[in-house]
Amino acid sequence: MESTFTDTRPAGSIRCSSSFSSSFLPVRLQVLSILVSGKETRADGCQVTHAFQAGRYKTWWAFPTMVLCGLMELIGWGARFSSSIDPTLSNPFIIQAVATLVGPTPLIAGDFIILANLIRLLGPKYSRLSPRLYSIIFLTCDIIALVTQTIGGGLAAVANSVDMKNLGTKIALYGVIFQFIAMTVFVYLAIEFLIFFKRDRAVHQKNRKNPANDSYYIRGVMSNKRLIMVIVLFFNMTCLYIRSIYRVAELAEGFGGKIILTQTYFTVFDGEMIMLAMFSLNLGHPGRLLAEVLEPVANKPWQLGEPLNGFRLVPGDDDGRL
């Protein structure tokens, strides 16, 4: 059931730009689900968080990406929960507006790093960009999107006039659109990389002295763990895509639109999508699924069975750390 909240604060005060359920139940349930999404039950029965996994597998880059995203989401939904209890409070509203808007940005950066590591392990020759360029270009885009969304979201949240609120909304919208375009280019390049890997065809033919000993020409093994990592990565990006489409539609419609005034939409298309994206990386953590050692594949028939959709699998697990 869709329901809206009408801000009754005096004119001139900071007004709520999104609605809450009249019973506030969707907000409270979502806060609990976000709390639960930070953990997963592993095969050994232990519950771990992203922070624990980052330390366990020494994937230090996960702290400013996946861990930071989870922290910002918890702060944002905690503030949103406070606003649902007392909508007249300004600070919780500002915090939730900014934190829930920019929170997923570090997680997207984590996906960029994961693909860069997959390219390094499976073979740079199949990629249009080198792993280093992937990190530089897309992380730069992510930082630009983060700054733009923060400025726009903050301005819209604290604005005391309609003009300033609309300006902040437009800036935030431009940031989300820019991020969406960067994600689209990223997904295209990732699909292209997998296609070239499947066909075992290099994107660029480079003139090198000793190609046999050059890591650029090495064809890595698409092991079971790495194949799972690819699946998790695309599932993660799908969730983030849905969330971005929702945010674009929300901000394009403005603060008086139906989308931003419907809590159910926000819960499903923002909170739940980020929860699923975070949870998928708990189950398929890159520190556990990606091996550090390159494993060249000889140009001979696969000995233990036919290739699976062009991907050569190796028996057993290839434990390793990024």
C-alpha cells in the first residue's frame, strides 16, 4: 500500500524531500534488512561482515569501497529511521538524503576494481583497456559522480527556497546520470572482454620481443571460482543498474513527484537493490574467489571434459588473495 508523508514544519525550515509511510513500518523493516545484509552464513557456519572478510583475505581496497558503502547505507537508513520517528528533525533528514544518495558509489568502485583484477588474471590481451587504465578511468568517473551527487544532494537537503532546492536536485541528477553512463560503458567493456576471452582472440596485436614470457599474452584459467565471480559481478551491476534507473527517474521528476513521495518505491528500488548487491559480494567475496597466480592454458584439448560455454574449468579450488 502506497502512502505519503506531508511535511508540516513551519515555512522557512528545512523540509522533507521524500516521504515515509504513515505507520513508518517500511522504513523500520528496511533498516533491519540492511543490518542483516551486512552478514552472511558461510559453509563453516560463521557469520562474517565485509570488514571481517576484507581483513581475512587481505583485500584492503574493500575498506574504502564495499565496507564504506555498507557504513554509509547504515548511517543513511539509521537517519531515515530517526526521521520517521520525528519528521520535524532537520539533521537526520539531511544525513539520510545525502548518505542514501551517494552510499552506493563506493560499491560501484569496488566492481571496477574486481573487473580490473579479473582482466589481470584471465589475460590483458582480451581487454580493450589495461587493468591499470580501468582503475584510473572508472575510479576517476566514480569520484566525479560522488562529488557531484554529494554537492547536489546536500544543497537540495538544506535549501530554504524552491529555486535552490531545484538547483541541488539538478546537480544530483547530473551526477547520477554521469554515473549511469560510466556504468554502461563499463558493462559494455566487461562483456566485450568476456567475448574475446571466450573466442581466445586478442583485442590488440602488440609487437613484443618475448611474447611467450609476457604476461600480456598469458591466457588465464576461467576456474570455477572465477566464473562465480563473473556471475556475482554482473548480478551486482544489475542491482546497481536498477537502483540508478530509479534514482534518475526520481530526481528527474523532482521533489513534488509521485516517485519521491512513495516510500515503497524507495524501499524496493533503492534499499533492497543495495542490500542484494552487498549480500552477493558477501557470498562471492573477491578475496576468496580470485586467485593471484596466473595459470596459462596450453593450446591442447581440455583433458577433463569439454569447455563450458567456451570457458575452461580447472578441477578443485584455486585459493588465492588479491
